Amino acid sequence: MFGIGLGELTVIAFVAVLVFGPDKIPELAKQAGAILRRARDFANAARDDLRDELGPEYSDLELRDLDPRAIVRRHIIEAMEDADEEAAAPRRRGLRPLGEGELPPFDVEAT
């Protein structure tokens, strides 16, 4: 969870009890929960509005799909899969790379 381990979480809780006092901790936790709930509702409303504006072809849109890291990761994976398919595909007969100094074949009568 956010790169916080059990030890760090314990220290944060201890400092919170010292700063705010044990009487206010439940109230602060309730307020934090309400803020997180409101933020989640806001994000869901924004996602739904975006889906409505974009139309039915984007009905399966998720906000995490708009993360640039996810987009790059998806394109890299697709490119790697395409490269694997090309490598597995049989090569056409007669096609080969040219050797060093070798001229490509041409037809004099074609022009």
C-alpha cells in the first residue's frame, strides 16, 4: 500500500496518537473515510460522463486505460507479440537478404 510497510505504518499511527490524542483518532478516521468515499464517487462520475460523451464505442473505457505507462506497456507487448508471429510465419520462397556488394535483380524489359 503506497510502499508503506508495517513498521512505517506503526510509527505513523503512534505519531498520530501523540499529535491528535486518542480521543480524536476515531473522528479523524471517519472524516478520512468520508473524503475517500467522495473522491471515489467523483472519479466514477467523471468516468461515466466521459463514457457518455465519447459514445457507445467507448462504453468499456476505464480511467486506468488513460495512464501513459499502461498505454506504452500495452503497445510494447503488442509489438513483441507481432514480432513473435512474424518470426513464426513461414518465409516466402526466393526471398532472402542481399549479400555484401550483391546487386538486386531487375528486369531490363520492365521499364
